[in-house]
Amino acid sequence: MIFLMTVIKVLLIALNIFPSRFTNRKVMFLIYLTNLVTHVMMNEPRFAQPIPNVTVAVGRDANLPCVVEHLGGYKVAWIHIDRQMILTIHRHVISRIPRYSITYDNANTWLLHVNQAHQDDRGYYMCQVNTNPMISQVGYLQVVVPPNILDIESTPSSVAVRENQNINMTCRADGFPAPKIIWRREDGEEIAVEKKKKVLVYDGEVLPLTKVSRNEMGAYLCIATNGVPPSVSKRIILDVEFSPMIWVPNQLVGAPAGTDVTIDCHTEAHPKAIIYWVYNSVMVLPSKKYKTDYTENSYRAHMKLTIRNLQYGDFGNYRCISKNSLGETEGSIRVYEIPLPSTPSKQVTHSTIDTRENNIIPIRNDSLKSLQTDVHSLKNELLGTSDSTSPALQGATALVPSLTGNNLQIYGSSSSSVERKGLLAIGKSMSYTELPPNHLEDSSAWTAKPPLYLIVYCSGFAWMFLRWTA
């Protein structure tokens, strides 16, 4: 349009100069003048392409191109419209901000560099050419900012509230574009909001919790996103405080004496409670007798007490106690004795000697060893080492026992018979009864007077008594 108006003006001037009739010479001159104007006007500077809108994250570098054709002797300038600041003119940087610079590729592109872009660099940029009239075009530089959580305006990283009270947790963030705030629990559990409505994710800067319970204790994540990486989050720990509570699985525990027994208690408390065991008003400490074990998980604790080798004084009431700044509670466990199954008394093994007169003498196992020693001594003292065929000596030798392995044998004449009621290993303990075997309950067997060997037996003990007292 400008070109057309210029041509018309030139023609009007020519007509004014040459108002008379046209000659060939005049027509040629008019054609030349028209071509000259057209050539000049066609070589005027013009923009080959518009300036693109550029988006850059804060702190990064940005470049704005301005492509001008047929620049000739004209000059290009860059202006920040929002600041009303001239940045560059031709190849010279006018602004005092060192982050701006200009490059020219010796063709037709003038490139404005914005290094380490700030939020203040956001806005419209104009590239203009100093023609008459001036020509220009505009582009937009968008500087985006990743989200940043404002700690000073948000809930602290740890907050405490009494059970069944209300609390609002706040999380505020800035950035460009404006960030979106969401809440979620770190353990993946649902969040109870709006009269116990449960959701996995809650949107909004403020998370309202009403009548909080101990189950809502834990870590909450406030996450801010605006499409500019990276997203950021803040971890807020919610502590729900309450006095201790104790649960005893078994309040009566029985065990036999001499065995080990384990008793346990479950407790819940926050702040963390001091937990211990008490028996007979004395705190139970770990020792060879007692083993204590504590397992904690959040506000829950499991306490165990193992009592080794139960004795009479270990039976009774044991108390597990949990105490924190808000209160104290205890549980009681009674440990009682379970008697072992009763076993019938065992009769002591007896060895009896039948003589021709059918007289019987019982020999107790617990005095067998001493009797053997006494009789052997009596034999050696009275008989010496020579052989004798005296009937009295034969009666004495009938009392001399010897042990071969674990079998009790009686040495005597061939007419003596031995009835073996059992075998007993020397050195092994065994319970016994004072009652004789059933077949020896005949009182005549106990009142019969042996004629010979009893005399020798008594004589030997009398001799030993005189020897010891000498």
C-alpha cells in the first residue's frame, strides 16, 4: 500500500511538471522515474518472519531471533516493552544488565540472548528498524518457575495434637504458573476428612482433620506441582497424644516347677511410654533368672518376660506397667504352679536267702555296699586266708556277697538257694519303701531265730565295735 501511494505521488508530480502534451522523450523520462522509485521501494527493509514466543525455566538461557531482509544502511534495535528499556542498538548493548547480549550472523538474523533468565525478564520484546516510518514486530518471553513450598507460611514438619481434637494442616507454595497442592499419607492409607469421609488424595492448601484418632498418626506429604519440573513435597509428621493403655492376652498362666514360662503385655501410648515389669513391689531387671524383651512399632509396644527355672518363690502376681507424661496404667498376670502327674511309689528291690530252716533275712539296697565291706572284713579277720570246712565258717561265708556287673550273687553251700527279685546298678539312686515285699508279710518269717549265721553275724559286729572303741 505504501509503495502504491508513492508511485501515485510520483505520477502526479510528473503530470504537474509536464502539463502539456506528452512527447516520446517525456514518456521515456516518466518510465525511468517510475522504475527508479519502484526499485528503491522494493529494496526497503522488511521482516522475513515473526518473532516466536519463547518459554524458558528460570535460571536457563533464552534466545529471541529477529530476521530482517534488505536492511541496507538501517539499524535494528531491541526493546523490553514491559520495562520500557532499550536493550541493544545494532551491535551495541545499551542496557546495563550484563545478562543481555546481541549477535548477528552476517545474513539477516539478529539474535537477542538472555542469559540465566530471571522472572523480571518475562514480558514482550520489540525488534524495530529505524526506517521512516519505523517498522517493528513483537515477541513474548515466558519465564516459568518450578514450585517452591513456603515453610514460613506452612505447618511445621512436626505437629502434635491430643486425641479427639481438631487440627488444620497448611501447605503453601509459589511458582509460575501457580502450583497445585495435593495431600496424601506416606504409608498409603486413606485420609479421613469431612466428617470421616476417606480419600487417598486431598486437593487444597489446607487439610482439615476433625476428632483425630491414634490411627491417623503418621507422616503426611504435601506435594506441589505446576507442570514445571521438578515437583516438590514437604513431609509433616502428625503426632496424636494419648495416655497409656494395656492389653493382657492371658491373665492366668500356669507352669510346672522347674520349667521356663513367658508372659506378655501389649501397650499403646504416645508420647513414648516407659514400660517395665514389677514382682513383689520390685522392678524386674534382666538377669539369669529373668529375660525381658521389648518390641516397638509406632505407638504400640509388646513386652515379654521369661522366668527361667520356676521355683516356689517365683509363683505369684506380675505387673506390666506403662507410664508417660499423660498418665500411667498397668496389667496383672498371675503365674501359678501346675503339679506334675503323681507316680506310684516303687518298692525297693530285695535279695533274700533261704536256709534249710526256711529262714529269710531282707537286705536293703541302700546298705548293701556297707554290708559288703563289713562282711568281707569279718571274713578276713576271723578266717584269715586258709580254707576251712567248719560248719560255722560255712555259715559265715553264706553271708559274703560279691557284685559281678550289676547282678547280686550270694556265695555259700550248694544247698543255699538265691531268689533274685531284680537288678540294681551300683551308684544309681532309687526311691524305696520301708514296707517289705508282699510275699514277706508273714510275721513268722520275721520272728524266726536263725541258729548259726545270726550268731556269727552278731559276733562280727561286736568284734568290730570293740575294735573301733579300743
